[in-house]
Amino acid sequence: MHDEKSHVPEKIKKVIFIILVVMALLALIGIVYREIEFLILKSATKKQSVMNVLTTTAVPSPTPEAIVLPGFVEAWHDATMYARTNGYIVEWKVDIGAKVKTGDLLALISAPEVNAQLRQAEADLKTAEENYTLAKITAARWVNLVKTASVSKQETDEKVLDAKAKKAILVAARANRDKLKDLVSFQRVIAPFDGIIASRNTDVGRLINAGSGAKQPLFRVVQSDPLRVYVRVPQSYAARITPDLQGELTFPDYPGRSWHAKLLDTAKAVDPATKTLLIQLVCDNHEYEILPGAFVKVHLSLPVNKRFVRLPINTLLFRSQGLQVATIDGDHKVVLKSVVINRDFGDFVEIASGVNVDEAVILNPADSLASGQEVHVNENLQQDKVTL
């Protein structure tokens, strides 16, 4: 009886102990569960507090870059022919469109007064030659006579000086004759170079005067093979004009066709009025299809600095520190970088410094972004590279 009474409390103690252990385990499980819930909530809260961003990748500027500029075509040589002597046209040999060679006769001018003046000048020259010969012989004789005291020194000096004066008159007469011979030769209007007659402004019987100015020109001769093409390049492209620059020419009257041109030289100075650099290209025109004076579109392929990158305009941040972009490092943290724009193309910009190729740059960055701030890249909307 005593044994049964002592055994019962032992059982009760064991039950109570088990109950207490179970309750402790349940309490511990509850605490762990709440801690896990807290950690999950904390992680979710932290994740939700990280800004979601969309990025793009900086791409290199295209090399080379093609641009199209207006140009104007000029003949290789272009000469307006004026009369060099007074007279009237007795014959013209060529008309517009005619091909001529250097030295070809274009027209004949009749100048009777000049011809008469030439004949007179030749006669004056002959007289001057005879007078000089006589004066020279006389002076030589008197120089010999003065040695024997047959004549005075004064008379001898007069004869010597007279010979020198006659020689000067001879020189003047010969120069006058040569001038008139040139004027007579100008009665033949000849082509100065191989080319085409672009205009004829005279006719048989027309009285003409020598010189240019307000005078009427006789002919215009152009050499249109090769051709010169002049282009005004904006200052922003001037530094990229290299000696080996090539170009393609297109004309509105020849759709679908193009002509090759190469750089001949540049003005080596920017026009202060237009802020452009004048360059000169040369183009072959063997078939004479391109007309001097025509309008042309010049397609140029310009090299681009390989360090330049392009970014969309919506990557830029305007801060008090200047123009910046927000990049992302390997730890998904923001790095603000100051940039320098080389050119603005409207939808995108060309960056000269501050960003490297293939760097991740945030699109539409918030004004509140700060360096070191952690962000989350939205992979579902990620734009790997911007199309420029």
C-alpha cells in the first residue's frame, strides 16, 4: 500500500516534466519562428527599399562617321577672254560648246591703227640704229684724235655723250617696236589651255576696246576635267579632316549615281563668319557629264575618336557639380561620374570623357540618386545596349 502511494507521485512528476519540456519546446519553436518571420520581413523591407533601375550600356561612336554636306563644283581652270588691243572682229572660229586646245585660234581682230603704228615704230627704230652707228663711229674717232691733241677734250666729251644719248634713243625705239609687235600679236585671240568654250559674247564687225573692267568679254573658256569641288565643313568636324579623306558626290540630275572624289587641300583656317573650314576636293570628269557650277551633295566618311562613347539623352543628370551620369559598379552601387559632351545629336549625345565603353549607365536617373547608393537592376526591363 505504501509502495503504491509512493509510485503515483513519481508518475505525476514525470508527466509534469514531460509537459514542461513540451511547453518549453513549443515556446522555443515559437521564438525561432517569430525570429525567422522577423528576418524575412526585414529582408523584404530592405529589398523593397532598394530602388529599381533600368540601365543601358555605353557604346563606342561609329568609326568612321558618315556626313552629307552641300558643295559647289568649279572648273579646274576658268578664264574670261578680253581683247588686248583696240579694233573690230573680222572672224570668230569657235562657238559655245566647242572643245579647244592650248594655242587654238578663237577669233581675229583687225586693228589698222596698231599696224600703222608698228610700221612707224620699225622705221623709227631703223633711224635710231643708223644714228647710233654714226654717233658711235664719230665718238671713237674723236677719242683717237684727242690723244694727238688734234681736237679738244671738250669736243671729244660731247661726241662720246652724244653716242650714249643715241644709244638710249635706240633702246627706247626698240622697246616701242616690241610693244607694238605684242599688240599686233594680240589681234589673234588664242585659247590659254585645253577646255570648252562656255560663252561667246562677240560677233563679226563688232568694235572692241582693250582691257577688262567694264569692257565686254569675248569668250569664256573652262577646263572641266578634272573638277574642283568646294565644301564648307562645320568647325566641329574640322579636326577630323585628314589628307587621305575620300568622298562621294551625288547630283540631283543623276539619281542613283555617284562620283568619287579625294581631298586636294583645305583653307587651313576657319571662316570667322560661318565657323566652317573650306575644303577642296578633286573629281575626274572624263565624260564631261558633271557641269561646272552645279550643286552637289558631298558624302564624307570622317574618322571618330575611339575613346568617344554614345549615350541616350535621358541618361544625363544636371547637378551643381556639372553634367553627370549614374553608373553601376560590381556591387550594384551607384557611382556618379562627371562627363564632357563632344556633340549633341538630339536623342543621344557623344561623350568625350567620363564614361568608358560597355559601362552600365542608369536610364532616367532620379534626382535623389547619390554615389554609394545600392540599387536593383530590373532584369525584366533591362536594355543591354542603346541603339544609336
